[in-house]
Amino acid sequence: MRYVAAYLLAALAGKNSPSAADIEKILGSVGIECEADKVKKIIAELNGKKLEDLIAEGSKKLASVPSGGGAAAPAAAAATGGGGAPAGGAAPKEEKKEEKKKAESEESDDDMGFGLFD
């Protein structure tokens, strides 16, 4: 992934077809040693292709990837015996919201007013 990111950075910097030296320079600037075979493979795969088209194609593929989330409600209904599903389904959501608020308030106290990205 780092090689693809370096290729994209070089392309965003104005290089129409980034070279191996460009990728090595970018990765070297953050202390990453390059593997020549991986750099060559990235260049061979991406050379001559429009990055906008590749990103759009990748976004379509990611949209079809399941991200989870739907399995918790059936599991909760099964645990309660299946009876009263609407009430049983609503209660865990409310509890989760309260737990999130508590966790967020605790986290904000831990950083003593200084955030990593402030």
C-alpha cells in the first residue's frame, strides 16, 4: 500500500508517469526502504493509466464490500428467545449511545485538553 501511496503522491505532484526514483525518494523521506521488485510492479501496473479512473473503479469495488453491522440485532433477538424483538432491539442501541458518550467524556479527560491533531 505504501508503494501505491507514494506513486499517487508523485502523480499529484505533477509527474505524469512517476519513476522508481520518484517513489524511492518519497518513501526514503519518511525512512522507508524500498523493495525494487515492488516498485517495479507498481510502476508496471499503473503506468499509462488515468488515476481518476482507477480511483473511481476502486470506489465501486469498495461499495460492494460488506462492512458488517447487521449481525448484532439477530444475535440479540436470539439471546432473548426471540420474544419482544422491537423492544429488545431498541434497548441495546440506547445503551450503546450512552456507553459511547461516557467513553468520549473519559477520553477527553485523559488528554488533558491536548489532542493529537489540534
